[in-house]
Amino acid sequence: MIGDALVIDFHGHVGNWESLAMLDDPSRMLHAMDAAGVDRACVFNIFHPDGRRGNDATAAFVARHADRFIGFAYVSPMMSDRMVPELERAMDDLGLRAIKIYPPYTTYPLDHEAWHPVFSFAQERGLVVISHTDGGYVSQPARLGVAAGHFPGAFFVAGHAGNIEPCRIQSIEMARTHDNFYLETCSTYRQPGVIEQLVQGAGADRVLFGSDQPLMDPRTQLGKIITADLSDDDKRKVIGGNAKRLLGLD
């Protein structure tokens, strides 16, 4: 690790997909975090369409180790007019800190007005919205960039930084275009030099370490940043400094 640098994992899951082995257990996730040197992890539950059950599960998960976990709220346009009330409940009553969205569970691309209530809520409160991004029609980084342009008071994070080419380049272009657009690193392991590409393209201030745990091992996901050809100052920003600033952590 880089001295006493703070390490914040911006992408972790609570709950599980039936088809995948996942560790829905705070103590086991903490074991993985400790092995990797991760200080805190952002977690969310995307496995309940109504949002409420998943957000309750996230809050309960975080409460067991509030010094290590940071909870994000999940909502979807499929919730219709229940979406904003659930965000209010999640932030004001449950103490969750940011918003997670997952377009593949919907029929709405990220630049569709169905998402506007979420983005407007985030803008009013100055919140972070992290979205899954990939090459699919609903999840392309350029579509999230449209939202970033329309809602400059919110902060948008492209989960997986577009995941694959050409969407990774697209996500970098969005970060160059919009001051409120950030890239998150999990799943970007398919070729050498990806971390350097993201930092050189978007700037070290715009890249956030994420592991996608427990789907992926935080040791390997963090290792690709620690071993990247970057300055120590840039690494400190990526592995935790940027997340601390975005989330307003003490």
C-alpha cells in the first residue's frame, strides 16, 4: 500500500443473484477488505425491484459495521411515483449517502426522461449517482453524459467506466466534457494499461477505485491500481481521496 493512504471501495453489493455465489455477510466481506487493505466500502442492493426491501437490507448491513460500510440507495423508474419518496426515506430515515441505478433492469436508457426524477433529486441535494455502464443500449456512458449535462448539480459515476471498448473511450470523453462525470474502475481488467488509460484520459481527480465485491476479489481489483504506472499522489486520489471528497466524508 502507499503509506497510510485511505482506501475506499466505491462498488460493493449487498444481497445476491441466485446464479452467482455471493457473500451476503458483513463479517466475510470485512475479511476480504482487511486482506486487501480496504478501509471502507460503498455497498448497495439491486436485487429487489421495489427498492424498499433492498434499501432496508443495505441499511441493516451497514449498521453492523458503520465505521467500515457506506450505504447507497437503489431505485428504478419501474417504481413509478414511488421512486422519489423512497429516495427521501433512504436518505432521511435510513442514512444512506448516495444513489445506485442499474439500467439493464429497466427498459429506459440513461438519457430517458423516466430517470429525471432521480437526477433532479440528486441535483437538489448535491448527491452522487453511480450507474452501471456497458455497451448495451440502455447503459452506454454517453447516455449518462447527457444526464450529467442536464443536471450539473449532481455527480455522475460511470460504474465499470463503460466496461469494454469502445465504451471505455466513450466514458473518458464524457469525463472530459462534463466536470461532474467520474469513472469507476471495477471490471476494467481485460487488458494491461487500463488504469493508466483512464487516469491519463480523464484525469486522476475523476477516477474512483471500485472492486464489485463480492463478485470480484478486492485484492486483484486494488492491485491493478497500486501497480499501475502512476505517481503516488495520483494513486492516493484514485484509491480513496476522490471518494472521500465526493461523499463528503470526515
